[in-house]
Amino acid sequence: MNKLTKVGCSALCGSLAAISAANAGDLSVTGGADVTYTSIGAADTGNPFGMASAVTFKGTGELDNGWNFEFVVAEGDAVAFSAARVAITMGGLGTLEFDQGNSGNGIAAYDNVLPTAWEEAHGAGLSGGVKTVLGVGSSDNVQYTTPTILGTTISVTYAHEVGKADTADKSVSGSSNTSTGVGYDGTIKINPSLGTEILSGLNLYAGGSVIEQYDNANNLEDKYEGVGAITYALGPVEVGAMWSGLYDGNEAAGAMHSYKNHGFGVAFNVNDDFSVSYGEYQSRKAGYENDIVDGVRVVEVNSWQAAYTLGGASFRVADVKSDNTLWTDADDFSATIVSMGLAF
């Protein structure tokens, strides 16, 4: 009798071990640190040295039916929460993703896909105050992405309360029925290579967003945003151009409610470790007071950049110029930013 008991226990333990192994996943940790030196023309910058660090935790696993799941949580300086997402890749059915604070879903993913050696022209330390499209990307959202078929991938993103703080499990955000409501984004990426080598580096991007707004106290209409871009890589050279526009719905007297943007960039990979680039980004605003002088309505940023990689270290430099910074006529600045990045 005791013998049979031992056999039964052994079999049960073996089954539990098998189940545990089947449900087990992997957890990895990656991160990095950046140290920068920034000089902005004749401006008094105080301490020009800056530092930032980030850590990302990524968990992966597989379901019994072959679907894969992924959980990512990103932390910034001072171990502060930055973003999190849960993604389920359903084989040939596409990917379903739940996102908080990532700002990488919807049209935000294509706000600027121009080639660059380091950062976007307006993202290397002197932004100039340009406008970019965001859609529902910065809010708690759900996104479905199709499998790539004939070089085409389509994503649809939904946010129930745009602008509301992210919610924890078993909790709700509460209604914001005096301002912003439901938002929808749709994007498409096409690689029309048609099986040819010459077109394999061609990519087309497009996306749109609509966000409901209701505010009885102010003249607010729904928000609309759109973006389109094209990039082409051939050998060590990649070029790109993009266009975007947004209408923020603010119809109050004196408000500037519409913005249109244009940018282009070119990057050259000298070798596997060294690359250089040049990029421009222009943002123009319009609205109620259309008679305002053109110089105040246009912000333009351009940047030369170079980057060199040495193992887990990257050394970057950017020369940036901003005209009509923060929409102020003739308020022009130039800056030089030197960066060292360490990855682990």
C-alpha cells in the first residue's frame, strides 16, 4: 500500500513539474545610461552636463496553442515608472497589445520616421517647440496589428478616455465628460518590394487619428491628426520625407488651432560603426488670427549629426539650429550636444 502511495505521489509531482515548465517564461533586463554636454550659443545654460538612465524589464512566454505573450515595463531616472505594455502575438491572427504611457502606439509611432544617425532633428537637445502628431498613443490604449501580408501591416488603436491617467488592475479612471473622450487611430505601413532587390528598402507610412472632445464652457471641436512618410534605403544611404497635420479643435477667438509639419532627412552609414546624417523639421501654425506675420507662425529646426559605436558604448554629436524658437519671431538659437551612451 505504501508503495502504491509513493508511485502516485511521484506521478503527481512529475505532472506538476511538467505543468510548471510549460507555463514558465523568461524575464530579461536591459538598460543604459547617457551623459551629455550641451552648449546653446551665447545663452546662459548653467551646468551643461546632464545624465539619464533607464531600465527595461521584459517577460516572454508561450501558450499551449503556440501563441506568444510579452510583458514590458520601462523605468526612467530614479526608478520612476515610464511605460508598460502587454502584447499577445496570435500567430497568423496578428498581435493584440494593451499599452500604458508608452506613446508608441497609433500614429505616434510614425510621427517622425526619418533616417538619422542619432536623434530626430528636433529631439537632440533643442526642439524649437515644434508640433508633432500624438493621437491616442500617450493614453491607456488597446491596439490590434495585422500580420504583414504582401509587405503591408495595418494597426488600429483605441483609447476609451484620452488624456486620463493610466489605471491599475481592478480599478477605473472615472469619467472626464467635460473634456476629452474616446479616440481612434489607424496606421498602415507598406513595403512594396514586389520581390525586387531595388525596392526592398522602400517603405510608405500613413496614419490618421480622431479624438472626441466635449466642453460646454469652451469652443472645442473634435481633434484630428494625420501623418504620411516615405523612406528609401539603398546600400549605405537612406533618405526620407514626411508630412503631418493636426487640428486641436480650439475654436476660441485668438486661438491657433491648426498645425502642419514637413521634414526630410538623409543618413549615410560610413561603416558598421560610424554614421552621419542631416535632417530638417518645419512646423507652421494657423487659426483664428490668420493675419499674424509669417515669421511668428513658422518654427524650423535643422541638425547635423554623427554617431560612433564601440561595443556597448556610443558616442554622438549633434549641431542643431532653431529659427523662430517657441513661435517667437527672429528668436534663433544654435546648439552643440555631445553624448556618450552606455548600454547593458
